[in-house]
Amino acid sequence: MNYWLMKSEPDAFSIDDLKNCPKGTEHWDGIRNYTARNFMRDEMAVGDLVLFYHSNAKPPGVVGIAKVVSKPYPDHTAFDNSSKYFDPKSDPDNPRWVMVDIKYIKKVKQFVSLAELKANPKLSDMMLLTHSRLSISKVTEDQWEEVLKMAQTKV
DNA sequence: GCCAACGTTGGC
DNA sequence: GCCAACGTTGGC
């Protein structure tokens, strides 16, 4: 069991958008960063839990909990030249980019802003804070429990 | 809208 | 393999 934090811009895809998907499940397409891809491809497993984070929001922060519900599989948007995620270098016979399916679990009871995360000394090593531009980051079990405590939420 | 941080690309 | 140029992310 691993824990993750995944960012999404609420203007593009919010926690409510995920909730409103059929079965609360959507594929997490468009990851075009090797570190984030490698996490999905090599380490994510069905059942892993995810902090759903709104980036480019006012204010940014953790808004909900989701779950990984598929193994990694090729990100087909890389092959679609009408997609904004089109990547001509991704060969359908050897896909460069992968995605997983994410399922809505719940919103947090108490929103936890980036400022609050930064202000908590127990979270100073959190990958979100040390790798600020990475859209998928790891969360340790201790960090997970601390963030859920701040969010007054249990899974 | 600005810009710092930083990942990627491509020439050499 | 180095590194300058460039593009993107995302907080503010």
C-alpha cells in the first residue's frame, strides 16, 4: 500500500468533476513528466490511496481522497493528434506515457491549504514541498496520517 | 500577469 | 556529455 498526492487544476478537472464521473472513476491522462510517469508505471498499485490536490487554485491545497483502481496502461491521448497531450514521439507499439484510473472516495472535512502544509514542521520533507512542480508525488504513511488529521478526515 | 524553479531539447 | 535556450508549472 502506497500513498500519493496528485495535483489537478480545478478549472480543468476538480474533485467535483471526479465525483461526477461514472462510478466516480476517471483515467488520469496527460502526465508528460518522466518522474511522475515512473511513479505510475513502476510503483502505483490498485488500492493505493491518493490526496487530491487543487493546484493553481485560490488557495491551492488538499481537497479530497481518491484511490488507484487500475494498473498502469498506455495513455492513448499521446497518439491522438487532436489532443493537447499528443506526443508524436510516443510509438503505439512502445508507448512512452501511461496512466491509471482514479476513483473518488470523499472530500476532506476540512480543506488543507498549501500554506498550512508548509507551516507544519512534521511535513517539511513532504515531496509536494520539496519538488514543487511535480504533479504526482509520494506521501509517507506518517505524512498521510498528519494531513488527514489536519483535514479532520478518516478514510 | 509575473517570474522562480526546473525539466526537456538539441546543437556541438 | 555539456549546457544554453526554451517551455512549463504553479505560487503569489
